[in-house]
Amino acid sequence: MQKTKLIVSSLLLLILLGWATAVWLSQEPDTFDVVELANTTAQPAKPVVGYTTTNTLIHVTEVLLHKSGGYMSNDLAPPFSMLDNMPAWELGVLEMVRDLALSMRTDLSRSQSQSVENSFLKLAQPKLNIDHRSWAVPAAEAEYEEALRLLRSYRQALMDPNNRDHQFYARADNLRDLLKAIEKRLGSYSQRLSASVGQDRLNTDLAGDVQARQSTLTPGEQLIKTNWWRIDDEFYEARGACWALLHILKAIEVDFADVLQRKNASVSVQQIIRELESTQQAVWSPMVLNGSGFGLLANHSLVMANYISRANAALIDLTELLSQG
């Protein structure tokens, strides 16, 4: 009897320790002040145009790699391999990091289409595209750390008044191109989240152009529904992407202040930021609930989709505003 009690107590203790470890590993990082961080990092100098956005990209990536439990997406050993919410969150953050890094390489650091690519960014951006689950030869963390080293070199070069080869161009067209990429990203998240309850969707792929064609025929109507096992993954991936985008837009608000003021668009950015802040509210339920639209239980995916759709609608309006002369 005594031996049985010891075994049961040991199992309960093991379960309790596993649960506590899982809770600690699944803690999402807090938001941070991009302006304060940039001012602190740049001391004793004053941040130049582009510094805040670059510094935010660097810090978001640092948080991705060095948060509680470190980077978990490519871990093979338990308990890390048994958790899926945080790896999904990491993927969402990484997708936004990739979008900004690509924009910085192709647009924000170049004066025009025929200009030469920035030497640091052309090396850093591909390293962020390594498979997030790669654990060896190369390991994802090693590639991302190398990208961070190159981004820090670019950040330092921006602050050197004698170095004219490394620039950041805060122009309306550059910002518009970045926002266009983000629009598609948010639109995808909104659709994937909405599919948590299943949707009969009409095929609008070729709408608006009678001459349009596509590679293979698709049904005119089909049921889209997220697999039950994937619902929480979709939720946390979108949540991670919104966390990263929230900071990126706050940095854009600083570096593109003159452009936004000239277009009277500062309030539009602030509204988008407000919607994204709503996506970061605490989830009090122990699991992501998936009730029907008007059922007894909440549907966290639909709530998240609502905030993202509103942010995306404001983002589309902002892009149109930037397109106007």
C-alpha cells in the first residue's frame, strides 16, 4: 500500500511539474515601447530615419529567439516537442519578420529600381527564410542569429554620417509596397480563422476579369473548414503575427511621420494599431474555444478574425490614401 501511494504521488508530482513547465514555456512575450528602445540603443546619438524600424525588426527577432524557453519550433525533445501553441506563435512572428526584411532589402533601402542592393540586407534576408523547423545543417536558430548580426551591422551603418552606402528611404511608395504585402498576409489569417466553423465559399478567384484564366479548374462553391487539431495553431499563429505587426507599425509611425502627416494618415495608422492591440488581450480560457457563431460557447478564432479584418480594412484604406497624389 505504501509503495502504491508513493507511485501515485510521484506521478501526480510529475504531472504537476510538466503542467507548470508547459505554462512557463507557453508564456507570450509582453509588448515593448519601440521609441524608448530605439532611443536607448542609439545613445548617445539621436536615431536617424529608418533606425527605429530596423531596431524594432532586430528586437522582435531577438525576442523570437530568446523568450522563455527559447526558440521551440525545431525542438525534438519533450516537453518542447509536445507543445504546439508557442511554435505556431513563433511562425506568425517569423512571417512578419520575413515580410519586413524583404521590403527593406527590395524597397526601403533602395533609392530606385536600378539602385544597388544593400550589402547587409541582401545577405540577411535569405537567412530568415530557412525552414523554421530545421534543427541541423543548418539549424534555424543559427541562421536567424547570423541574420541578426547582419541587421545590427546595417543599423550601425545607418548611424554613420560618413557612410552613404547604407540608407533607409522613408517614401510614400516604399511604405505602400510594404503595406500591400501585409494586406495579403492579414487577409489570409482572417480567412483561415473564419474557417474554424466551416464556410460555404463561392469561387471569386477570377472575379472582375472575363478574360482571366487559371491553371486548373476549381469548384464554383466549396466547404472550407479548419481541421479540429489545427484550430489552436491557426489562432496562435495569427496572434504572433499581430504581436510582431503591432510593433512594426509603431516603428513605421516614427520613421514615416513626415509622410503620414503630409497625407493626413497618422490617425489611420493609430487606428490599425488599436485594432492589433485588441488581438493581444489575455486568453482566460485554458483552451481555444470553437463554439458556433451564435452558440453558447465563445469562438476565439472568430473574435480574432474580427479584429484582424478591421485592421486589414483600415490598412487597405491607408494604402489607397498613400497612392493619392
